[in-house]
Amino acid sequence: MSSPPIGDFQTIESEGTLSTTE
């Protein structure tokens, strides 16, 4: 996890990293 930009959470949601961060 390299502190992805807000809005990219959809991409991380696929990995289940920020699935609860919306």
C-alpha cells in the first residue's frame, strides 16, 4: 500500500485494501 490517491479506492477495493474506506 503506497498511499494511493483518493478516487483510486475503487481499484484498491478490488484488492480488498480500502473496501471500507469510501
